Amino acid sequence: MSIRNAQSAIYHHERGLTLVELIFTVAIISILSMAALPLARVSIKRQKEVELRRALREVREAIDRYKDASDRGFVEVKFGSDGYPPDLETLVKGVTQLNAVDKKLRFLRRIPKDPMSGNTEWGMRSSQDSPDSNSYGGQNVYDVYTKNTATALDGTKYSDW
């Protein structure tokens, strides 16, 4: 056997992975991916919680701006509403400003989606309801909450936020 044939045989033998090396590599990759999967789930849940807090803050600030405008006399206050909006759509559609011709005050561009349910249906409380009530009296919108009753990463219920 010549030197050239011996070198060719050596190089030919070293070109691929053996079955043991391949199984070992696949095992390591599967272990790493199984460890990363729970982290990805927690990360996704954390992101939804951040979006939920942002959406709740956005709607609650719009309700507060409406209440402030009604307290200042820019918005007509209906009896029994305590100056709060009658529904969330009013925050989007706007209300005609008192003492101004054809000027509408809008408080939201759109009703934000609840990231937990994926729709724009929020639980609401009126100012006449108890603070922890899950039933809506319908007089006005004093507060909003998500209808999702799952438990957050911090151990609280989403509906209590």
C-alpha cells in the first residue's frame, strides 16, 4: 500500500460522524431545548402580563381624563353617573364639548385588547358597585378589569389587577 492510498484511507475514515457521536449530539440538543421551553413559556406569560398592565392603565387613564373633563364642566354630566363615562365606547367615539361648537373630546383611539383573552371585552364596575364586585351595575364605568381568572406569575389573580 502506498503512502497516498494510506492517507486517502485515513481521510475517508475521518469525514463523518459516527453513530455514537450523532446520538450524543442529539441528546445534548434535546436536553438543552427541554430546559429552554419552560423559560420561553414564562417569558411569553410575562410579556402578556406587561401588555395587560399597559392596557388597564390606558383605559383607566382615559376614564380619569373623562371624569376630570366632567368635573371641569367640559362634558355634560348625566344624573346618577357621578361624572364617569356611560360605557367604554363613549371614550372612543368622544363627547361634544360644552360651550364649543362641533368640538368632540375623545379619550381613547380604540379600546385596547385584553391580551389574556384576545378581545376587547373587559369586566367593568360602576361607581355604585362595590370595589371587588364582579357584577356590573351599568350606571357608568368607574373601573375595568380583565375577565381572566388565571393566576399571574406573582401569585395574584389577573382579575384583581
